[in-house]
Amino acid sequence: MSNPSSSTIEAAAAASTTTPMIGQLPNQLTLQQFKQQLIELKQQQHLQQQLLLQHFQQQQQQLNEHHEKQLQEHIRVRIY
């Protein structure tokens, strides 16, 4: 049988992660939520930057390939 005081401590510990501490002001909780949202937005922004960079690199590669084909055609036309 488990010790009642240890289960009470465990329950209090679990509750402290989901509810503000006694005496904690509502604006402090809002500040914590704001910080979490800021972290999430920064992560999302980083992912969007990575996708944008990848897209730019693909377009650059396509343009380089197209330009190379144009140069080869131009050289062929001048030779013949």
C-alpha cells in the first residue's frame, strides 16, 4: 500500500505544472504564455525561412540549367 503523503505530494507536483502557483499574478501567467507563443513563432519562422531558401535554390538551379541550354544552342547555331 502506498504512503498517503507521497501520493499527495505527487498530486501537488502534477497540479503545479498545469495551474499557477498560489499568489501568482494573472499577468505573469500571460507573460509565460506569451513567451511560449514567441518561441513557437520563431520556430515557425525558421521553418518558413528554410522552405523559402530551398525554393529559391531550386529556382536558381532551374535558371542555371535553362541558361546552360541556351548557351549550348547559341554555340551550335554559330558553329553551323
